[in-house]
Amino acid sequence: MALVKMKDLLRRAEEKNIGCGAFSVGNMEMVRGAIRAAEELDTPIILQIAEVRLKNSPLHLMGPMMVQAAKEAKVDVAVHLDHGLKKETCLKALELGFSSIMYDCSTDSYEDNVRKVKEMADIAHSYGATIEGELGHVGDNPDSAEGSSHINPADFYTDPKMAKDFVDKTGVDALAIAVGTAHGAYKLPPKLDFERIHTIANTVDVPLVLHGGSGLTDNDFKRAIQEGISKINIFTDINVAAVEAEFCKFETMNKGIIDLIPAAVEAVKQETLKKMMLFSSNGKGTLNQPSQDELVKAVVQEVLRELGRK
């Protein structure tokens, strides 16, 4: 199909009230596995890489591979820089052809977050790309509010009124919100603030993003989407699935790393399939496929057209 803007996929998800999966990758196996899953379901996908992964997966190598994979895919693919922490990294991603970036200034003061993200939004839009911002702070599990008994997690949550002001002032196309999730493996079961999601979704006019998706229950995902989440980030689940498959294959084959590649690709594909089917469940269809309501409407329109010919 094509390399597309992330905001176009998210608007489609928003209209259907389903989730669009954003799968974080770090090597060729993860890229191939994620796209194969999307192609099997015939649904678009967001392929992303976070700046923290670039130490082992350099952007100048991973970026072109991701962009080319998107262009060759049989479905629409948005290629996204997740958690861009430095301006130069965001600029490099845009130069490499990424159709979307996230400039994460959430740990800065509110004023600096607004100023820096607004500046980057203008640049991203000049490239024809989408930009995601973050308000509140979705931490990393070892140090997150959710993993500490000494910190009130709600202190880091996104304020709905500030969210509207942030979106209006920065011009972001999507907003990552802090509502009780954290990156990485959870020490304690997360407790999502669904009411906050609902309130923010009805306050701002851009799709909402849920970071730290790995480890949530199926019901958590479904409720979050129901309340207004459009983009869901997944990394840990597919990362663990790949390494477990490689380890199992190595134990049975006792061969080199090249022989382990197919197992990792298939493991990522299967885990991605599970998540994509979950995000578009309840008979609502995938981003490319009509929902039950749309099918009924199409049938009714066809019947009316036939009656009009008689």
C-alpha cells in the first residue's frame, strides 16, 4: 500500500472507536514480524522505534529499513519516532522519511514543553509529517510513580484543562497522556484512570495515545479504547516473545543466530496479531474493514438503490 501519516490512521481509529497498534521495533526480525501480522489481517499499522533503542539499533540503519518496509508492505504503514528526546534526533528521523515523530519534553516545565513541542510541530508539518506530544509523565517502571509507595501516581497524571491548552498552543496531531501506565514490565498491577481518559477525550480534538501498553489486561485495553484511546504502544510483549522463541529454538537446534531469525519473526507476528485483533474487537472491524453497522448501512443503501430503479 503506502507509507502514510500517523494522524490519518488515528483519525480512522477514532471514528470507528477502535485502537491502532503502534509496535516498537529494534531489529529486522521485529519489523518483518509486525508487518506480516498487519498484512495477514489486512489492517494498517504503526511501526515505531524509540530514541532509547538507538544505542543498539542506530537510526541511520534502522530508519531506512523501516521506511522501505513500509513502502513495500501490502497495507498502509506509518513510520514513527517514539519518545524523541533530542531535537536533532527528531530532525534526523524526518530527513530519513519518517511520516511521524514524537518530541517528548514531558519532564520539562510546562512552558518549556509547550515552546519546544510547538517549534518541532511547525518543522514536522513542513515535512508533511505528524507529531505526537506528551503531557503529564509516563515513567519507566523501575522508577515510575506506579512502582513506588513513596510517590502519589496521580501527581504525574495529565490534567484535562492543561491538555486542551497544550494541544491548542502546540498544534500536535496526537497526545500521549499519563493515566496510570508505565513503560516496561510492571512490578504491580497498573490501575488506569478511565474517567480521566474519558474526560480528556471529550476535552481535546486530537487522538489520544496510551504508552506502556504491554502488561495490561484485555479488559484494560478494551475499556481504554472505549473511553477514547486511539493509539496503543506495545514493545515489551513482542520483545519478550521474540527472545523466548529464539531461546527455545536454540535449545532444540543448537545452531547460530541466523537460524534463529525465522522463530523471532514468527513470534513477533503472532504476538502482534493478538494485540491487533484485541484492539479492533467487538465487531467493529479493522481500520481497513467495515464494521457491522457499516455493512448493514451499505446493504440498506443498496436495497434502496434497487427499489429506486423499479
